[in-house]
Amino acid sequence: MHTDLHALLARLADTPAMRAKQAIQHPARVLPTTGTGRDALYALPGDDTAAIRCGDQYQLMAIEGMLPQFVEQAPWFAGWSAVMANVSDITAMGGRASAVVNAYWHHDEQAAEEILLGIRDACQAYGLHLAGGHTSQAPGNPAALAVAITGWARRLLSTLHVAPGQCLAMVVDLDGQWHGDAPYWKAFEGVPGERLRAKLNVIPRLAEAGLLLAAKDISNAGLLGTLLMLLEPTGCGAQLDLECLPRPADAPIERWLQAFPSYGFLLTLAAEDLPHVQTAFAFEGLHCAAIGQIDDSARLHVSLGQQHQEFWNLHTRPFTGFSYPEEP
């Protein structure tokens, strides 16, 4: 079936998830946006975590808030997902996660217990310390959950490293399934914790070997929104070929572009390092493919077969508002 690229991109540009990411521009106006030196910039918003220099490594910190409707409808999965998303953020920085804390509000004792069980189960699977948090359980409370994480990295991956000429790649665990009609692609169910940890460990190992430059966890904004967040801090652009995406055989392209995979990352690297990187991921059963190239246009151009379309121009249309184009 023929896919009209222009119509597809028009729909994807105006999803609730894409609008939610653009709403970040409001806090971006009041948060700090300058620093002296690269290490100071690593600690500012824009990456998947803050990164703070501690001797010869970096302390990483991040937090995830879950959508209230998600917390209400699927409390165990919300608890698990809050940890899983945080772990992915640490991994995207070339790091290894160490501990989490949580804060939740709820009106239902049984549902609150399910949230905590989901958090506990994810911590056990990913090898994390569950270090406590804040509890507010009372009639009339909303269903709300936030989980914060800490970790560390020896050699940092950062959106500040994105530069023209780099290869753009995607890695994803295709051995999964959709979560009902939701956009969540789950590749963790029934997988032993040691296998989950081994798959995550590939990225920090490649970072430490100097084979990756930048990474971004594919989030609820889907592949296109995540790519814009990868590009925006340095004002870069990209050429993206949708026919090169690794994806499940039965996944329609529009649904896959909106997917929030439990294991999915965008990467930038030197083109000559791609075969080594692909081999390392393939050893753990992960699919990695080159899907485009970084350029200096500040525009995201998308192709599908013979169709070509500009999806976004960061010069005229900021996405999150976090931009640090000048070399410190």
C-alpha cells in the first residue's frame, strides 16, 4: 500500500505527544541556559539526564513523571515503566543506573501497592537499589507518580556531541509486542533480569570504547520527536530514510514512528565504526541500522522511497527550546 509521506508527516507533527514536548519551551525560558565550559553545559537541561563531573567520571541524575491516566489504569505497569524509562535515560548517556527514589499520591490502597510492586520488580530486574521516597495516600488524592534515578558514566554520551557528518543509527529490541492499542512496544516481559541488563550494558561499553558519540532514548514523542531533541541542542539537522528503520515485520510505519519501545535508542557515530557497533548489538539479539546522516542545516528532512519532505525547521520552529549551538 502506498504511503503519502506528506500526509503522514503532517499527522505526526501534530500528535498530543509532539505538542507535549513543545510545551517544554515554557520552563525552558526560565531555566539556566548558559555555562562556562563543556562540563557546565552537561549539567543543564537538554540531555536525557543531568551529568555532573565527579573526578574522572560523571554522576547522572534524572526523573520521570507518569501520566495520571496511566497510573490510574495500569498501576503495576506505571511503576515498572517509571523505572524502565529512567534506566533508559541513564543508558542513553553512556551510563549505568544505580538507585531510584519515588514519590506517589493515591486514593486507593490496593492500586498504590501495585505501583510499588511494579517499582520493586523493575528495580530487581535492572539491578537497582530502591532507596525509598515520599508517600501520600488519602481519600481524594489524585493518582500521581514520579521516580528519580541516579547513575554514573565513565565516558559520556551527550546531544552536545552531535555534529555534521556523523552517521545516524537506530537500535531496538524487536523481540516484543504491543501493549494493547497503546504505543508501547514491550520487549521485557518474560525476559530474565540478567538478559535485560546485558542488553543495556552494550551502550556504555561502546561509549567507553569510543565507538559512540551521542545517544537519545526513543520516548513518547516517537522517533521523529526524539530525533528533534537529539538535534536541537547543537542546532544540527539530519537526513532520515524511513525505509532503513529496523521495525517489526507487521508494524505499520505510522504506528512504529509513534512507538515508545522498552529498548530503543537513536545513536550518532563515525560511519567507519558502524560495523563494530552493529556486531556488538547483534550479539545481544538487538537490531541496529544506519538510518540517516547528521548535517548542519537545523532541518529534519525525511525520505520514503522516492518521496522527500522537510519535517521540521529548528531555525524557525523550536521544539523544546533547549539549544546550545555555540561551542563552549
